[in-house]
Amino acid sequence: MPVAEESVKSSWADEVEEVEVTGGNSSTEFPHPIVKNDGNSKTITEVVLNEDDKKVKVISHYKIEKHRVAKSIAQRKTWKKFGLSENDKPGPNPATTIGAEEVQMQFLSSKDEDPSESDDLKKKLIDSQKGQVKCRLCKEDHWTKQCPYKDKLEPLRSSLMDDEKDEEPAAAAPQEKKTGIPGKYVPPSMREGGSKKGESMISNRRDETATVRVTNLSENTREQDLQELFRPFGEISRIFLAKDKFTMASKGFAFINYKRRDDAARAIQVINGFGYDHLILNVEWANLNI
Amino acid sequence: MKPILLQGHERSITQIKFNREGDLLFSSSKDPIPNVWWSINGERLGTFDGHTGAIWAIDVKWDTTVFASGSADQSLRLWDCETGKTISKLQMKASVRGISFSYSGNLIAYTTDKMMGQQSELNIIDVREPNNVDDTAIMKAQVTPTNQKALSVLWGPLDETVVTGHEDGAIIKWDIRTSKKTDVAIEHTKQINDMQLGHDGTMFITASKDSTARLWDLSTLEPLKIFKTDRPVNSAAISPLIDKHPYVVLGGGQEAMEVTTTAARVGKFDARFFHAVFEEEFARVKGHFGPINSLAFHPNGKGYASGGEDGFVRVHVFDDAYNQFRFDY
């Protein structure tokens, strides 16, 4: 029994050509279907009228498969078609049998099983962000671009801007100094994330497998901000924020060492692409080789 | 997988069934004409013309000689599988909701709807002579009003018992010699939409509107496993290769009347594969754009077919990904 592999209709160009040749005259004789059979496959080329009364060349490719079956099945194969299929030719009728599109069985890994959790985290994060976003115009809890008073306040503000410009850097500088300069020396063993025992050189090597790299941070990001941002995903052993030696301003990238790799993976999944301080954060594995 | 799409029905599919050897696939829908297809290439062998109402249930005898259909036109017909001609027609007083050939093929159990003053009934008739069927039931049991109406029906081992699934979620086992209830199991909380036997006839699976499917021991009516989803389950089937692939497949999705209010992605019309032992879903197959109403494993276990509210039957042959899949536990 022939098995339908696919039934290919002629291309649009072919159809047009066909119509031109025959002049759209439906009374012309249809050529007999051409059947090519080479053992493993069969190709039938025929010309039929489609719904719009246009002649269409239909090329059907069939793959011939041979199956060894039980006698009773072979017997049933010889049954004649009946009912509405009575006049169907041997082989599947394209009107009732269609080769559907390829579908993949989607295997669920344990990872995608609870997407609700990461959704929760994202929501939590957005909630925690609420206070951080501040409109430059009305000082309310939204982005400046979305400010409802934008049209009214924007021109006002730009006129004031010139006056403020001189004051701003002066005000910002002392604040940065206060927080940026490291305090008293703390031995490594006493620092946050360090174990209380002394560490040998070897064990001091950090576990790079749970480290994420954050880039595109804004200049005035502090370690504390990163702590707030990344802590919800799990315990952090170390935060390294690259800073300029003299100005103490952030260089725009940081490394976060998580204690567990799963937490790091979740942090990447959620924070990557997150808007923070007018920039879109880029979060990825620190060591892409692992 | 490259499924074959069978487009022979004008309305939503109600039941699909393979014959014992799996070379033929029978399908019925809410239009009055059941179809039969060659499962290997999706070629339509024929249609069974005669009914005047929706077909609720179908079954085929083990030797693929007689095909039975129960319809909302309040009749039950027996057909010759080879010619598609009606062998006999039994007129009822209510719609036939469930129909099942016994293992021997000598008896048919069917359930009728509760409608127009008629009570829901469970009847068993002798069909050893399909041309000359005596429509006086050899067993008759009134289901309502003591229980809710019976929708689906299955045979127990040795043709001694039948099991019915009810509108309120109850599963009842009947002894056909005494016409009495022997067991009642109430685990499901809503309507039983489908019941299917496992390949060896020791277990069966029920699909319920309460969003779960359950696996049962047929002889004791003991609930063995529960498979939970978040949408009503319309059909469930047990893999015939239960030793190698101990899986069940569930089909369902949102209720048909609510479908137009949501996107297909939200409706969850996928066929869902669960591990039968661990009760955990491990794979899904998309395809239908309405809820799946009926599912059937190919008797060789290497494929399955699904019929949906969208009126299509999709015949799938599993690919290597399924055969090589090992459940991680």
C-alpha cells in the first residue's frame, strides 16, 4: 500500500504558466496523470481544476513501504472502500488525509517544572525596586518618561537645569567619598563570606562555577546595591565590584559569587536584561567555559 | 514526529478506537457518520452511513468483523466492518452513551442517557448472531435515580462483570449474573469522561472532569495512581508496552464552551504523557487547536492517535526521542 509522504502542489509560478498555456479554458482535455514508479517511491503528476476553476498541476510523491503483517491484516488490506470513500482512488485521498506539520514531543525537564517560582522572584524584585525608581520631574514612583505631568513639567525643568548643573557634582562628590573609601583593615578571615578559620592558599581559590558577571552597571552603583539586588536568589559568598582607583566610581562591571550554582543560574535567568538605574543589566556566567 | 491528520468529520470527535491489531482506526464525532481509517497511512477505508444523530460511543469486535455505534438518535447499530452496511439496528428510548464489546465478542454492554422521562440504564445484549439480534437485554439495571447517569462502560475479566463511569464521578462494578452492584468507588469528584482498559485487562484508567485521571485495579476497584493536571481530562489511555514504557497519556484542556475566550497556548490542548508509577508528567505533544476528546494508544505501543474538539484526528508514530527516553528518578 502506498504511504503518503507529502503531496506537493505546484509552485505559484507553475500555476500561472499552466493557465496561460491553456488560456483558462476548462473545456480542454486534461492530460492523463503521469505515474513514475521506481520501486521505493512513486510520483504522480496530474492536472486538476482547483476551487477557482483554474488548472493546477499536482505532483504527489509517495513512499512505498513494505510491511510484513498478520494474515488477518493482509486480508483486510484487500477490502474495498465504502461509504463516502467508495469512489476514492487507491492511496490516501488528500481531501481527508493530510500530512500534518512535524511536531516534537516536548520533554519536560525538572528545570522548567515550576516557572511560577522565578515569576515570584521577578515580582518580588519589581516590588523591591519600587522605591528606587524616582521621576526626575515630579519625584513620584515611576520613570521620568512615564510621568503624567511630563508635558507640563519638562519645559520648566529644562529651564532650571542650567542653574542646577553647577551644584550637582559638588553635592554628589562628598557622598561618594563617604561610602566609597574602605574602612579599617579587616583580616580576610573576618570578612563577610570568609570562613572563621584560617584558609590555605589552595582552598582560597574561589569556586568559579557559581560566579556570575554583571556588566553595564551604572557609575554610581555600590556593593550594597548589588547585595540588595542579588541576595534574593540565594546566599552570596562574595561581591566584587570593579572601581576606579582614584574616583572610587564603579567601572561598570562586577562579579557575584554565589554559594550554590542553582542560585546563580536563577539570578542570571531573572536579572539578565533587567533595567537598573537607567541601564539594562547584562548578567552571565563569569566563566563561560564551564 | 510527523502526524497524519484525518479530516473526515464535520463536528467534534467523540471517540476514536483502534481495532485489536491496530491496522484500523475507527472514529466517531457529533456528526452522524463514523469513519474507519487504515492507521498506517491515514487512508480512509470507509464511512458508516445511517445514523441521524451524534455518535457518542463506538466499539469494534476483537476480530474486526462487527463495528458497533451508539448514537443520540436513540439507536444502536451493528455494522459490517468490511462493507460498511448496517447489520442490525436496535431502537432505544434514550441516547446511547457508552458501548463496549465483551472480551469474547459475544455480548455488548451499553448505557443509556437519562432523558425525556427515561432513566439511565445499563443493558447487556447477546450479539452472537449480529444479523438477528434479540434486543431484549440479558441483563438490565436501572442506574438512575439511585446513582447519577452512566456514561462509559467497560468489561471486566471473563465477561463476568462490567464497570460503569458516572456523571458524579462514581465508578460502579456490576455482576452481570445478578444485575447487582458489587462495588462502588467514589474517588473522582466530577463526571467521568472516559474509561479505558490496559492492554492486559488488569487495570483501567478513568479520565474525569475534576482535572485528574486515575489508574484502577479492575478486579478490586482499588485506586492505584492519580495523575493531576490543571484542566478537565477528557480522555486517558495506558501504554500497551507497560513494561518498557510505563506511561499513560492524558488529553483534555479547557472546556469547549470556554475555548473562544482564550488563546490556544493558554487552553492547554496538549496530549500529556505521565509516568504511570511516579505520577509525574514528562512530555507533551502539541497539535490540536481545541481540547482533546479522545485518545488511543496503537495496540503495538509505538504510536497513538488523538481526536479533538476541532474535528481532526491526529495519528502519531513515536520517534526515537520517545523510545529512548528514560524517566529520571
